[in-house]
Amino acid sequence: MSGFTVRTADQLPTLLQAFRKEAGLTQSEAALRLGITQQTYSALERNAENVGAARLLKLLSILGVEMVLGKPTPASASGKADTNTPSW
């Protein structure tokens, strides 16, 4: 997967699931690495908008994903289409 611009928390569940699958991990394997049960991980993935920053960063590290923060480009700030943003 390439880079994605995340603008809302609603985008996180789909992205986390996709990154987990790309990493070749089941929910159970990701949960084990995160130190939680599979059931807790499933709830985390479904409700990612409620995950604390520390846990999210640890999960991203497990999935081999990094978070890069930056200011929006003029095109994306003005509401024009951003080619790196998935259409959900």
C-alpha cells in the first residue's frame, strides 16, 4: 500500500485492517504482539477512532506502518481532489 491522507477517524478501521492483512497477520497474531486478546483486538480494529495515541502508534509499528504528519497542500486545503486519498 502507498501513502494515504487520513482526514477523519472513520477512515482508520479500514486502513488498519488493510495494513494488517498486507503485513500477513491475523487478528490473533496482531493481538498477541500488542499484548491483548483477539476479541479486544477485533473491537480495537472496528472502533479505531477510540484508540489512544500510544496504543495506535504501537499497533502501527507492529504493522510496519509509520505516521507522518504535515500541513495540507494548498490543493487539498481548498477542497480539490487529492490523488493520494482513497475514496470512501
